[in-house]
Amino acid sequence: MKKLLLLFFGLNCAISYSQTQTEMNKESMNSFEKADKELNEVYRKILIEYKADTIFIKNLKSSQRIWIIFRDAELKMKYPERERGWYGSMHSMCVSSYLAGLTSERIKTLKEWLEGIEEGEGCGGSIKLKH
């Protein structure tokens, strides 16, 4: 009887929390859009905080343009253009998820310029010191 009840509740929970592919695609796209919005905010804050360092700002802008090209190239490498339906119904979810992951990595990299580094770090380059 216990096993039957556990099975019943387990199946009930699985059915209650299942999502359609469309819902999963939308959720994945929302995650990417959220990451992209955060990336733009981090980038904007760096531009403001480092505005006096015009050489750095020029290089930051160049780096960001190149990163976008890199991100798009990574996506094409992972999912080369194929005929419609090649990757199946999960394709848009997978694309959004991959882009969100790449974007999160970029956010982590750029946040160093906002968070700063400890004094004595010999290889900090243009990154400010923590206060």
C-alpha cells in the first residue's frame, strides 16, 4: 500500500509540474533575456565608472563588439545552419540556454572591473582596487 501511495504521489507531482515545449522554450528565452539585460547593465556601469580612462573605454567597446561576434560564432559552431527541423522541437530552448550560459560567463568577466581587485595583485591591469 505504501508503495502504491508513493507511486501515486510521485506521478501526481510529475504531472502537476510538467511543462510543454513551448513553455520551456519561453522560460529559456526569458533566462537569456535576463542575462542579456544584466550584461548591458554591467557594461553601462563600467562605462560610467571608468569614463575618465578614455583608452580603456575605447578598448572595452572594441572588446565587447568582438565578444558579440565571438558569441554568435560559438552559437553557429554549436548549431550549424541546417534544414528546418534538423535539431528538433527543443532547438530554440537549447539555443537560448547556450546564449544565456555564454552571456553569464561574460558578465562574470566584466564584473571584475566593478568589484575591483585586492591591493597587491600584480596582474590587475586596468581593474580598479577594492575599497
